Amino acid sequence: MAMHPILKFPDPRLKQIAQPIAAISDELRTLAQEMLAIMYDEPGIGLAAPQIGKSIRLAVVDTDWSDEDKARNPIVLVNPEIILREGGITWEEGCLSVPDFTADVKRSARVRVRCLDLDGNEVIHEAEGLRAVCFQHEIDHLDGILFIDRISRLKRGIYTKKRTKQIKRETPSDETGPDFTHGATR
Ligand code: NI
């Protein structure tokens, strides 16, 4: 299996708007399987293609499996679109691309998502609660938006400082420091 390291904030590729997928190919099916494997391995409940450096509108989600008794229920979203939103919900979110941080984020409580599956069929997913949150979080990734873009500037600033220190510890040379000019502005 190909290795796909997960990009971490403030990698500028996480801010790009991903391209629609024009055709379902075997290559795409393989990528989706690799993304599911990465997600289960991390572990996480969702992963979007831009998080592994693929700027295409593909995401995988499974909000069931983290309960030990429940079976895996992988959902692959190709070109997903939110076509209906209802209500509001606040959920404490985290992200594989935003290390060591969680924060409350306000989202729609219920969403209807239209997408294609890996056979190219149109599928409608109705979701509420955690799954609705996860769909919105992953679709945000396709639009270059991280959950920290949806919290207060103050909280984001605190995290950005903490992350800068963390990166400095990881990379001893100051010459190769991260560029925060994209990450901190939205
Ligand atoms: Ni995420």
C-alpha cells in the first residue's frame, strides 16, 4: 500500500479548495481504500483527501466503529454536497491534521448530503448528531477549511502559538520554520 503521511496544520495545502472528481476510476477506488485504512489505523472517524495531499473532493467517514461493540460502517463520499441543513449543535471536535487540540464547534444538527459512491451512483445520506458533524467537518476540508477556522480568533491564536512552539521543538533549525500567514488568517 502506498504511504500517505497526514498533512498537519499549518501546511498550506490544507487551505486549498479541492477539485471535483470527473470520473470514478480504479485508482480512485484504491485511494479510498487506502484512506479508510489510514483512518482506522490512526484512529479517526473521518479523513478527507486533501489531508494526504490529494486535492480532490473525496472523503471517508465511519462514526460507528469507535464503539467497541459496533461493526465498521465505512462511508465514501465522492463530490459531496450539503443540500439541506437543519438546527444547530455544538460538538467538541478534533482533527488528524490539527495535533493535540480539540475545541467546541457550532454546526448544523442535521444535514442531507448528496454525493457519488465508488460505483458512480448518486447517493443521499441523511445524518444527525456525530455523523452530521463529521460530514460537515470533512466537507470543510474539501473547501480548505479546518475546524480551527470556526472557533474564536482568541482560541485559534492560543492554539497557533502552542503549535508554533511544538514545531520548533520538532525542527531544531529556525531556518525551516512554518509559514503561518495562511493558517492564521481565516
Ligand atoms: Ni479533520
